[in-house]
Amino acid sequence: MSTMASITDQLQSYRSALAEAQSRGDQAIARKLEQQILELEAFQQRHPEEAEAPTPLEVFCDLNPSNINCRVYDD
């Protein structure tokens, strides 16, 4: 049984990875991690009741609800 990370834990993980990428001079990874941090912080602000870290797709769809990949159909 796996336990989902909290949003706080996920942000801490992203920030640690960002520091490592910056220390290596890996700008592409650093920019991607900075974007993930900003998006997750925005998700956290919009959903303060959520404790469990969302998947990257959940964050994307929260930011882009009209995207074709985020559509939900009722049967």
C-alpha cells in the first residue's frame, strides 16, 4: 500500500530537486521545476481543503479545464 504525499511534501521535494538542478547548472530542469512549484502552489491556493498532492494531470486540468485531455463526460 503506497501513501500519497502531501502537497507540502511534494513542494519540498520539488524545491530540493530545484536546488540540485541549479547547483548542476541544469537550466532546463530548473525551469521545469520552477513551473511545477508555481502550478502546485496555485493549486494549493485554489483548493485549501486538499491535503493530498495532486497528480501532474490534475494540476494541469485545474489550470486548463477546457483542454480536450481534461474533459469529463457523463454516461
